[in-house]
Amino acid sequence: MAIINQATKELQVKVVYYGPAMGGKTTNLVQVHDHVQTAAGDKGKLVSLATSSERTLFFDFLPVEAMTIRGFKTKFQLYTVPGQVIYNTTRQLVLRGVDGIVFVADSQYEKMPENVESFQNLIDNLNSIKFNLHDIPYVLQYNKRDLPNVAPIEYMEFLLNNREVQVPSFTSTAHRCEGVFETLNMITRLLLHKFINQGVPQRA
Amino acid sequence: MANLPQLTEEDIQKLDAMLCEFITSTDASAALVIDEAGFLITHQGDTSGFDLTSIGALASGAFMASQAIANLVNEKNFNCIYQQGENFSLFVTNVDEYCMLIVIFKATTGLGVVKYYAATAVKLIARQLKISRKRAPGEGIDLSTLKATDTQHIFRKKELGEKKRR
């Protein structure tokens, strides 16, 4: 959970990019790393724990610093999880202490069962660490919209965003950096609004 | 949200003093206290050559992975991990359920010394965390002055021309 460090005047927040394998989670972080222009001009090093074929093995990690609020630096730590089904334990580990989630879905028609399965897996994994998806700000990103065989947005909304309270969703083509910053800014906005409404506990 | 204590600046000063004493006793290069999410709470020692943010994230992940392995071999948990290097070594140990102590020390320093003093240090750190946990929560940062419009473009995309200039 988010930490306010009174000694260093920092607000630290953890955001996890979740979704099916090969959906574009790592690409999102790479694009943020390559293109971000923060207020302070500070971005950290992108750390990738990947296999030799560039599939995420443990997680990718990118620390980025955003705006200063009342003298507190806001630091966002962006993580991805490995999408492959066999790495479920790893996904549970990365979710620990999460503040916000970006669910990156693959827009290709044939990937719909994997999207739904991954979303259910997210709910199950959050439950396993005693979290509830409804208590955590999250947004949906429908990626790979440049491919020819994509499902209509309405269908993806029906599959993944068919709830009492719908969450913000974005279309994206992550490898061209389209929709990447829109998604990141929205989850950031939701998180800061949550903190405004609920208050952030003073941790340090 | 009760997984971490409400730490004040005074708590941090006490934790820093404990870490300083630990470093003096062991001749370690640096000592860090992090939480399970990988956030850095405080640190002491010569950290000028280290990327502490990444170290915190990776060490937290590695430590929790080792705990998951412990469960698979019917062990309650492995309460520490040790990585040996040619120049520096790393020792990570449990402070309590939610926090860890990371020690970076020269490879020439004996692990036994670090483990010995770490056992005392984690008890003191855990006690301080327990004291602060019992304290009534203080007020959080006031974000009420933040307007909704301010958050729309927190992260800006670099323009192509700007990227080329850099």
C-alpha cells in the first residue's frame, strides 16, 4: 500500500500492469520509459527480469517521479506481471502491496478467452492476498487495435467491463505509444482521487 | 491498511540510529529497511553507488519468492536470503510480517558477523515498529488542494523533436 514518508517528503505508490501473455504489458512500460517527460525530469531505470526470448519471467519494474503535491514528491513504481499461466505464484507476489491496476487485454478475437481467464485470475489472486478488486482503482486497456482481427470495443466491454460500476477503458496500440499515456494518467488520477477522498495514512 | 505502522519522523530517526549502530558493528556498506511492496522506508550507510529503489523492488521480490519456495517444501518460511558476490554480498532478513532488512556488505566481511548483529538489529527495529503500530494514526497528507484538472496530464509524452534534441 502507498507510503507517505515524512522524513524524505515522498509519496510512493505501486501500480501493476496485469493481463494475458503477450498482451503488451512490458511494451507499455518500455514506451513509458522511452517517452515520459515528468515534471521533475526524473525517471528510473527500467528493470526487466525476462527470459532469453524476452518473455517476462518475474516482473518488469519502472520507477517514475511525477508532480510535487504540497511539498511531497509523488513516486510511482510501475510493475508488470508475467502473463504466462505457469507463473501464477509470481503474479501473486508482484500483487502484494498494490495500489492500482492496469489490465492490458489483447484485442484479437481469438484472445478473448485468455482475456477473461486472466481477469478472473486477477480477481482470484487478489482474493488470495485478502484484497478485493472493487477496493482497488483499476483501468482497462484494449491493446493491439492496429491488428486486422480485433474484436469490437462493445464486445470487449461486455466481456471485461460488464459490472454495476464500469471502470475507465482505453484503446491502445502500445508499440506505437498510442493510448499508453492516456491509460497511465487515468490510473494515476484515480489513485490520487482515492487518496483525496480517503486520506493516505502517514507511514513514515 | 494496517500492514505498516504509523511512523513519525522520530521513529525514522530511531530506526536510522539502529541501522547506524548495526553498520558500525558489522562494517557493512549499507543497510535498508523496506516493506513488502518494495518501498524503501529508510536507509543508512554509503549508498552513493547503489540504485536503492531498484534494489528495494528486486530484493523484496526475491525474498518473497524464497518464502513461496519455503511453503512448497513444507517450511513455514525461510527468514533470510544471502547472495554472495566477488565485491559485495547481500543479506536480506525478515523484520516482521511486512518489513525486511537488507544489508549490503563487502565480500571480505564475514556473513557470520552480519547475521549475528542482524539478529539483534531486527529485534530492535521490530520493537520500534510495534511501538509505532500502537500509536494512534496521525493525519495523512492533505491532498484536498489538488484539483481534478491538475491530474489529467501528470505524465507527459515527450514530443518527437524534443526526444531527438536530447
